[in-house]
Amino acid sequence: MKYFAFHKPYGYLSQFTPEGRWQGLASLELFPKGVYPIGRLDADSEGLLLLSSDGSINARLLHPKNKHWRTYLVQLEGEINEEALLQLRGPLSLNYKGKIHKTAPALAEAVACPAFIEERDPPVRFRKSIPTSWIKLSLCEGKNRQVRKMTAQVGFPTLRLVRLSIEGISLEGIPQGGFVEYSEDEFRRLLKF
């Protein structure tokens, strides 16, 4: 069995085949056959993506009853304030195809962008008249585009989204487009299985 932590760049899907204007992971030629992404990051999101040939990891990590913490670094349009951070900590009511989902409690704090986060290619749009700010947001659930929906709802749209960690597996030290391979024991221990 193989276990990887990959720093997915902007513009790649969390699948091996390309789709529309987005590239698939196969074009990077990094991973052996039989390895598949665990979960997803949208093509316009970056950061930590786990991959494995062990199907039991996928089921265990993604089942909603097995809550696990994911932490994101989010660049926002506008200067975040304490009121918005309090709202992000939840619960928020998000609309998913006409059904309301109340978010689980989250952790949210204003931060500076860590030095190990590289510039995005292409860069995030820049407007002199509108400042940006960064937050670290930790969730124990993962609805489709949840972080983007949450920040938009509190009035600070997401400009850039980077997943920093899943439980004890961190992006730190993995360059953009790079990966780290783990043993099964270490992978499971870091994911708190």
C-alpha cells in the first residue's frame, strides 16, 4: 500500500483525468498506478491532498460520522473583523440545493500568511482600493465548497484557499507540486485512526 501527502497547486483537479480547462494529476507524472486521491480539493483551491492505494483509508476519512479536523488558510477580500470571525465559528446556515445545513462549530482566527506559502500562479486579483486579509479556519466537516460559502455569507469572499492540514498531516515543508510518502503506520497515526 502507498500513502502520500501532496501539495496540490492551483489549476489541478483532485482526479487523474483532465476536465474542461482544468488539468488532472496524471499530467504531473508523480504517482504510481493504483493510487487515488482521498477526498477532494477544487481546481481553484490549493494545498494538502492525500492520496493512497488503500481504499479503507478513503472510507474511514470521508465518512461523516468520523469527524476529523481540516485546517485552511484563506485569503479574503476585505479586512476581517472580530464579528465575522465569531460568525465563522458557527453555527452558520448554508444552503445546499434548497436544503439548509447548519455548520458544526469551527475555529477561526485572523493570521498573517505563513512564509512557506508560495505566491499563486496565476496571482490572485489585486485591487488597490480593496484590502485583503488572511484567516486560519479549522472544520471537522467538509461540505462542497463550504469554506467559500461560509466566508461569503459573513461578507468576506474567499480569494485564495489553501488546505494546511488534515488532523496531524501538514502541508508545511512540502513545496508546491511536491509530495511526501508515509508508511502505513505513520499515515494512520497522524490521521488519528
